[in-house]
Amino acid sequence: MIMKCFIQIIAFAFTFVFACISYAGIANTVHNMSISGPGVIKAATETEICVFCHTPHNAQPGRPLWNHDMPTSGYTMYGSEYLQRADYPLPLAIGTTTGTPGMLSRQCLSCHDGTVAVGAVYMVRGTILGNNLIAMSGVTGSGAIPTTATGYIGTDLTRHHPVGIEYNPSITISFGSGIRTIELISNPTSMAMKLYTISAKNYVECSSCHDSHIDTGYSKQKFLRDTTGGTLAAKISNTCSACHNKTGWTGSIHQTTSNAYSDANVNTTFDTSTTSSLVCMNCHRTHKGIGAPYLLRQAEEATCFQGASNLANETACHGTSATAATNNIQTVITKTYKHPTTPTSGKHTNLDVLYPLGGTPPGSLGLNWSNARHAECVDCHNPHRAKNTPARVGTSSWYPTSVDSTSNWTAKSGALTGVTGVQPTWPSIWTVPTTFTTQESSTYEYQICFKCHSYWALRDGDGVTTYTTASGVTVTDQAMEFNPNNKSAHPVVVTLNNQTGSYAPKPLTSSQMSSPWSTILGNQTMYCSDCHGADNEASGDPKGLHGSSYKYMLKGNYRYWPLRNDGQLWKLSDKNNFTSYGGLFCKNCHPVYDGTWKNNVHSQSGGGGGGEGKGSGHQDMTCVNCHVAVPHGSKRSRFIGYGANATSPDPAPYNYGGNSLKVTGFKKAATPTSYGGGMSMDNPNCATSGASGCHSSSITNPDP
């Protein structure tokens, strides 16, 4: 009997102490809605603190010992195509009975969704209130939380962290090459996070992240379970990282950079103002994010421009007042020639790379240019993995200072780390690749570009589409153009020595190349971004294909092709003016003419000995009389294109204007000075026809 009384005393004491601790923790927070509470929403006369949620007797459905009226609302649930495409189990509704997923969150929403009066409790000191309410101040006429209150959630949950959702870290997403996990920690209960087990499955509820009873500094700390962070930003990010383990985050630029916001509100809100210390809060809001889904602070690219700032001109990120000019993407991406990032909205959905035509779920968009053309920041950048490492170490200007045989393979720009891509299966010469392997994390820069600039998104079987960009030229299939089985291509996909469709001599000679390309001939590789990018990458513009004042986003010292800046086509007679009229773009890499011609075909007459031929010979010819106007690759050697009178002519835009090409047959010579025949009709390397038909077609085994 004595032992029994002792146990009862100990149990009573424990309960009393626990109650005191809980009482003391909540008393100084806005969840103390009694008359003594510190918040705006508080009782007019009621002195009890716990009564707004709990009762010791006659509790209603809910736990523990629930006392508040429950909402009967239907909720619009959080969802994202990323989770749907990953077959992640998304909740369709919030539970209405004890022990069902979402019921605990419905209890929280009984105040926070604004449909139930804050003072609508079941019992106070043994008296059932019925339709009566505890009189409150700071509420609406119906007694509910105002929509302007910080804690207002509403019934639309699409912009809030999902609740009543299963926690399943075992789900993975398969790519053709690579597997991506759902990036959830296997056992978050060992940290600040709390999960709720129902029918052997774990679920996330409001109280997984929040504890309504504890808070230190009620106005800011958001009742977070993690109390270890020294700032609010740290507490929130520690709570996020209790569940979310973002691959590649450690060491990424967004994790390490110390750029600071000039918006004073950032520090006021989060107790800190640098990118690295704000962590998740730079880009995300767990509640009320404008960018839905994905809990982004702003919609799409505005998140990258503004970050945690209220204004793009007070940011530490990529807006107009970026700490470093090289970070100011917002300015360059609004130029005339650009990827459609700012003009296009609502088209991008994560995992587009796996579903270029949409589908899964039905009605979703993809990459297809016919209805889903877009180029959002995250199509080319992975913000959780991006690093501040250049494509070529030591390169400070737009132009590479050195090249090697693996430069676009082993040293892809760190800004492109962890971005999805596609790798074509190469078909026969000058054929559109229609089979691709999706890459969870692209190895090469071109794999990122091919997501949109190939059949994967263009869906055109002959490589020439109906789409026209701001540059005024029809979009073509770049995977077809860089096919290693073609007779010629710039070394973006493979080195020239590995261009299987080409024949000797595959590379040009050192005299035909400018530094640094005049070394390791035939074993070089290059990037798409060696030719395309911003106006002044050497003077501070952000490097990359964001936007430009020049057509095709051409970059370098010379930026005009195939027209000069006065609108005239480049001619060989411009030899002394190749650096004028905006500069011949090809001259960035190829000297062409520096007092002497680097190829005897380009000499005045085109003769084998460089002598005069009839008239002014080739000097009257435009570059696009012989070469394709889209110089990525060609069906023929040395980017030669065939005109209308050829057996297999090239269409526009390869044939500039549809009628520029004059060549009908071509065979590459052994050296740049051994093209034979001069201006005679008998030329073993070149045949033409039509008005400028100077050469016969007696060529042995010409290119197709």
C-alpha cells in the first residue's frame, strides 16, 4: 500500500513538472492566447492558456486530449510534377479521423486555415460551450484568424510544405544513365525532425517541424523543433536538412559564397544577410512561397534574380544589383538575342528531360518546341550543385588561353554541375539522331544543349524546323550537325581525328588556326560556349549563353556572320577589312588572311599557283557561295555546301537565303595550297554550275 502511494506521488509530481515546463514554454509565445498572451490574437478575459487546444476530460477526436473545434474544410493539396513523375505517393486530402495521415495537421489548421473561430473550443472548466465562443481580440468578425496574420495558412496548401505526406526515402528516379534518389535522409528522427507512424508507414505533419509549446522569441522563431541554430535562417535550414540531403550541396557556390544582401529587411527577418548563412532561405519559403510548386520564394527566374530580397536591385544573387557584375544575369538575359527565360513562364516542369513530349502525369508539358518551348535557369543550372569553377582553368577572358584533348569532357564549367542532358545514338552521315540516352548528370556541355537543340525537343525528322528565333533564322538540329559520321564538324562532340565520317587530312594546318588552337591539331575539343555567349565576357558580363546584343549570341573580338554589321554578306574581297564591319566571326579562330591567304582557294583567282584567273575570280564570291551558313557541321568536308543544281542540294538555312550556294561537287585537297585547276573548267577539287559555273564536275569520288 505504501509503495502504491509512493508511485502515485511520483507520477503526480512528474505530470506536474512536465505541465509546468510546457506551460512555461508556451506562456511567452503567440500560442498563449489567454489574456496574458503577448500576441495580437488573444482572449478578452480568459486566463487559461492550454484550454484553446486541450482539455483534461471529455476530449474530442484528435490528440492529445483535443479541445478545439475541427475544420470541415476541403484542402487543395501540395503537388509537383517532379514527385508525380517519380511516382512519389502524394496525399489527396487531409485525414478527418484520429490516426489517419493529416489529422494532426488538421488540428493545427483548426486555427490556421481561417475557417474556424480561434475561440471555438469544446469545454472550459467543465462547461461545454456549444455554439458560444471565447471572446477574442485581433480576429475577424467571425472570430477567425485574419488573412493578413503571419500564421494564416488558408485552405490552399499548394504553396506550403506538404503535410499528411508519406516519408519514403527509398524511392529513386531512373535515367538512361544514372539514378537519382529522392534525396531524403533515411532516419530523420535522430535529428530535430519528428515523423508519425501510421500502418507501418512514416508521415510528415505540421508538428514534424514545429513544436507549438516551445519558443524563444515568439515573434521570430516559428516554433521550430531545431533550436540549435544561432540565427532564424540557421534554425530553418537545420530543420530542412534534418530530412533533405541535397546531393552536391557541400562545396557548391550557393553553400560557400559570402555575398551579402543590401536589403536591410533580410537581416531583420533572418538575423543574417549573406548567401552562405541564409542557406535554404535564399531560394525557398516553407510557407507562402510565390513560386508554386517547389516552395520557391518567387516565380521561376525571379527567385534567382532576387533571392531573399524583396527587390532585385538589393540582392546578393543574380539581379540588377548583384554584388559582382559577373553575377548580374538579369541584365544580360533581357537583351535582344537570348534564351526564352524571362519571356516564357509556366512551361518548365522538373524531369522534362525524361518526358520531352509531356505525359506522366497526363496533361503535363515537356520540352517540345510546339507547345512547351522554354529555357528556365534550372534547365541549364542545378542550384544545389553548381560550383564557381571555370570551364578552362586560368581563363579570364571570353576566349580559351589553352586547349587540350579533353577540355570539354573533364573540365566542364562548374556552373553546369549536376545538370541533366541527353546523349544521342549517332546514325549515318547527316541524319537526325532520334534515339537518346538521358543523363542524370551530364558529362559534356553539349548534352545540356541537345536537350532542346535536337530531335529530343524539336521533333523534326529532316533537321530543319519551322521555328524561327529572334536572330531571324530557322532553327536546325544541332545533334545532326555535330554527328561524328559527318564529313565535317567543329570538335564539340569528338576531336577531328575521331570524326569518323571525315577523311585525311582531318584537321586544318597550324597556319590556318589562331592561338591557342594552333597546337595539338586534330586532338582538340571545344565548347558550344566557345562561340556563343554574352557581349563582353572579358569585361565582366556573366559568362554563358544567357543573352547578347549580337545575333546567334556570337561572342569574341569579331561577332558577325554571315552578314557584316552593314547588312552585306562577307566576301573574300573584304580580306583587308575582316576586322572591320564588326569583324568576321570566323577570324576569331582562323586567320584566313593576314597579308597572305591561308588557303589557295581563297586567293584572288583560286588557281593552284595563286595566279590570276578570269576576271577577279573568287574575290567576287561571298563566303556563303561555298560554305554552309550554319557552321556547326556539314554533310561535306570543310563545311562546303551544295547549291540548287547539285544532285543533293542543301536547303535553307544552310543555303543562305535559299539561293547562295553555288558548289555542286567538292573533294578536299591534301594540303591547303594544293587545290588544283586555277580558274580552268577542269578542277579536280571543285565543281560549280549556274551563273558562276566556272568549274566542271570531273571530280573523282566527290563528297556526297
